[in-house]
Amino acid sequence: MIGKPEWFTYRIFGWGLRPKTWQGWVYTAILAGVLGFITAVAINESVKIWIYAIILGVFLFDMIYMMTKL
């Protein structure tokens, strides 16, 4: 998918992944930047919800894919 499993490792406490390399940190920062940009853009709130849902759905699918590959 988008991220590579070797960029991340399992979290010590809790569920999920944490960045292990600089590429993982960039991947995470880009996701946060895109979500922040969508929040700042002046568009209809119902459109924002759909955009959030699509982006977070892709991110969740990518994270689950990476977790199965680790």
C-alpha cells in the first residue's frame, strides 16, 4: 500500500504501530498535515466529513495491512 511495514514497529503499550524510521515519521506527519489542511479549508462541513472518512479509511486499511505484514 502506501506505507511500508519496515518503517513501523508495534507499540510497546497499547494497540497499533509507531514510526521506527524517518520515513515512518514523514508518513505520519503527511497524514497529520493533510487532515489539518482539510480542517483549515473553507468548504462545506458535509463534504469535509466525507473527505475525512475517505482519508481515515485508507489510513486504517493501510495500517491493518502493515500490521499483518510485521
